[in-house]
Amino acid sequence: MSISISCKELGMDCNFVKEGETGEIVIESLMHHVQTEHAEDWFEVEEIYQAACSVIREKAA
């Protein structure tokens, strides 16, 4: 089963979407994107990570 997450789902004005086989892979890729493309939000990385984990958990349920 493929899992996806987007920046928009986390409240960011960005069209980035990542799909993958596991939540771990998807979140890792998303966080790399956040760190490279959303440097101005760097101080919020932990909050973004927690929100991404919540979205993935909801989709898996």
C-alpha cells in the first residue's frame, strides 16, 4: 500500500507531495524537503515532524 503526504496537509503553501511504501520513508523524504526548501521554517522542524507523523497515523488507521 502506498502512503502519501503533502506540504499542504501540514499547512504550508507548497505543492510538494511524497509517496512511498512506508510512513518512515515518506516522512524522511518530507523532512529533507522541509529542511532544504523551507529554511525559513527551520525553527518549526520538530512541529512539522510531529504533524507529519500525525497525518501518516490518521491515513494508516
